[in-house]
Amino acid sequence: MNKFIFDVDGTLTPSRQGMNGRFQDYFLDFCYGNHVYLVTGSDRAKTLEQVGPDVLEAVQRCYNCNGNDVWEQDINVSTNDWILPETAQEWLSEQLSASAFPLRTGLHFEHRPGMCNFSIVGRNADKIERAKYVTWDTEYNERDLIAHNFNLIFTELDAKVGGETGLDISPKGMDKSQIKKDFDPEDVLWFFGDSMDEGGNDYPLAKIVHHHRAISHWGNTLEYLQWFQEQGIAN
């Protein structure tokens, strides 16, 4: 059986924003005709804000916080209570102080079930401030460098680039790949995400599913789904 798994931020929605209304209507119809799952680094409140209650009601299951907080409609199936160790937070705080990027907006650590999101610019950044950091990070690869050094020091943990401005940090193995255990071996899994490259938070799941598609924009996702329906891969 074909089952479809979607990242949210950057895949179904613009970064940190809500779904396009036309696409939301189309996606809801797709959910009603197929087995659809969401897996996102964001917490449930942010996912609800981005995709809306109708989508969360229509999908089979929503894996928040990279699969560490699992929901079926409004029922919490499970939650991981892991907390980032103090030594790791202190090291990341040093990187925050040392970064040459000049802007700080606050909320640089966001603790979520089973993971922590770390951001140099801060999660309080608006769209313009986020865009400035994206330009900076594209030129200097700051997040990749911080993640690489973090993983060398804290070998029991794993830092991966997530979204446009952050790093997702969790114990090894507690990334998006952990959700595969919930699927039947005979299921054919299709995964759509915008951070499929090695080091990205979609990579661990992408490398173990049957099929994955790298997404550059929600419109790209729409084009894939329309093609799948035309080919009879999806209903």
C-alpha cells in the first residue's frame, strides 16, 4: 500500500507561515483519498497554526518534534521527555556569543519534546530578519559548521540543520527516521521534504524509505501530487 509522508515547513507551507488556501483545499482532498502522515520538527501548536485543524483531523498521524511527540487527530499517542544536557546548552551558548552574525532576536533555544531547536538569529525573528540570516548562512555555512563540531564533541547526540535558521538537536536515533517503525514492512513509503541533503533533518528518513522527493517550495509538492494522481500512484 502506498503511504505518503510530508514534512511541513518548506514542504507544505512557506517557512514559518500558513498553507496557501488553494493548496490546502487540494491537500485535504488528497488526504481523504490516501494514507497521509506529517512529520515535522515543529511542535503541535506551530503545526496547527501552519496547516490548520482540518488537515490535522484528515491525516492518519502527525509526528511532531521529529517523531518525539505523536498525535492522532486530538489524541496524544506518545511524548518523549528528553531534555538537552546543560553541558551541550553551554557549548551552544558559546557559539551564539561567538557568531559574527550581528542580529539577535531572542528565543535562541526552543525546548520541545525529545529535542531542542537552536538558532543564532533566534526564533523571534520576522521574515526580513530570517531572510538576512538565510543569506548569511548560505555564504558562510554557519549551521553546518556548528552541527559538525557539535557532533564531534557530543557523540551521543545528533545536531542536524532544520528549517531556514535552526539546528534540531536530539539523542542519536531520535530523529525523523524513528517513525518508520510504525509502518508495515509491506507499505510503500513516499516521503516529501525540503532538507534531504546529508546533515538536513529530513535526510535520516529519506535514506530509509522506498521513495523520497526533495521539495523546493509548496508548489513543487502540489505538482508532484497532481502527477501521482495522473499516474494512478495516488487516488
